[in-house]
Amino acid sequence: MDEIVVLLAPVLLGSGTRLFDCTVGHPIALEPAPPSTAGRVTNLRYRVPKNA
């Protein structure tokens, strides 16, 4: 995997879902990339380092 993209919209359904809960004890190294917006949605981009 080279990159993770999270589309963030201002809506909460139920109590929410923790996306990276399964990584407890196994940290993932991610490099944040500049976010971009389209309307009310924010695109959060994270690069996975090659040496990870």
C-alpha cells in the first residue's frame, strides 16, 4: 500500500467508528500529505513510507 485516503465529511452516524482501532500495539508509520477540500468534504491523505 502506498497511500491511505480518508474522506472526512461533517456527519456523525451513531457513535462513530474508530478507523485504526485494530492497530493497538502495532503502530503504523504514516506521513501526512497536504489535505484538500471539495465542498464540505476534506480529503486527508497519508503516505506509507517505503521502509515501513
